[in-house]
Amino acid sequence: MPTTVEDVTAKAEMLEIEPKSGVDLKPTVVDHKDNEAEPKIELNGDGSVEKKGEENKKNKAKVDEVPVPDEVETKTGISFPGKLDDGKLLKAVGLRKKSMLGMGIKIYAFGIYADNEKLRELETTEVGKAPSKPTKEMYLMVVDSNVGMMVQLVIVYSGLTMNMVRKNFDEGLGAAIKKLTGGKNEELTKKIMGEASDEIKLTPGSTIEISRLPGYTLQTKVMGDIVSTVESELLCRAYIYMYLGEDPFDKEAKEKFGTSLFSLF
């Protein structure tokens, strides 16, 4: 039968002094008030008390981390995982619409993911104390930073082609670059879709993932295949600006992202 805390305490009270060394063998017993199993107590050769099991508690807490729930973009019913395999957390979901023939056509739903700890470090270091509401400066910190982010696009519109996607990004990035720099850079805007072939079939449910990687690198994947990897600080800033800038694709998604920043403080 394993030795209990009470057994050790009783024996230690009977042997207060070790005759040869003169070391006090009476241990200090900690009263554990929680429901966790009490750590095993052993006496070291010098009379000190050794506790075992504390490290296991910490490890168990990590293992028992509460899973992050998925989130549904309500206008399309498309669900986005709350957490990616690389640890990035979902910060907001939204919808990209395009005006065609006087109608607002749903093009794709999107989820914005970010490295939560890097985002926390950025905001708490630069801002310090949380303001009463998200500010323009807070959004621009994210836009200008090198924090790892990924925007996952899930196609909704059934008639979408790669040529239409390319044109859409050319327009959006062009407008963002003009806002950020005051000028155009058509050569840069065309790089985001790189070698994506017009032969790629985009059906509802197809995914495009555009990630900001370390070193201001923007990587684009179409249905899991990498079609471009461009190292450009301006391109990275312009891409995130399309979602978090002054005229975002979805204002509600931007506001949700801003609200999520408050949880970091």
C-alpha cells in the first residue's frame, strides 16, 4: 500500500532528530484544499521534503485545454474551424459580395486567422492598456506587422472562374496599395495569383488560402496547392488592409476582429 501523507507525518513526529547528523526530519505538510490528488511526499537524505506530482498537474492542464469551437458565417451557412493545425485562432468570419447587374452577389465566405500570442504581444506592447473601443491605430498595427495570419476563402458563387478571382484581387489590392502609398503598383498586384491556371475549376466549396508568413511573405494556395509565394512587405500590408482597412470587404468582420483584440489585454 502506498505511503500516505498521514503515515509520513506520524513517522516524522516520532523521529524528530537523526542521531548521527542531527538533521530535523519532521516535514512540512501542505493542506491541499482542492479536489486534486495530493502530491506524494518523500524525505530526502538531508531531511528536506520532496513533492512529486506537481509537474504532472501542469502537464494535465495543458492536455485538458478546452477546444476552440467552430464558427458559422450566417449569411452562407459555411463553417470555419476555430483553430488551425498550426495553432492560429479564428478571429472573425465574413462575406465578400460583389455588385453585378445591380445585385449584391455572394462571392465567397472567409475566415481570418492569426497567431494569437504574437497578436497579444503586439497589441499589449504597443497599446499597453485597452482603449474603450478598437481604434484605427490598432487595426493598422496588425496591417503593418509581421504577425502570422491566414485568410481562408470558401467559394459560394457557382459561376466563379480563376480569371474572375484574379481580376477581383487585382482591383482590391490595387485600391489598398493606393490607400497605403498614394500610387499604383500593377506589377505587384498581379503576383498574388501567380501561376494559378485559368483551367482550375472553382466550384462552391472550393478553398483558397492566403497566408502572411514570417519575413513578409505572402503565400497563396488554391485547393491545397501553392500557386504563388511572394516576398513583399507592401503586398502583405495591402492584402490584410483589404479586410481591416478603411473600406473593408466586410465591415462586420472587421468589427468582430477588433472586438477580439480586447480579449488580448
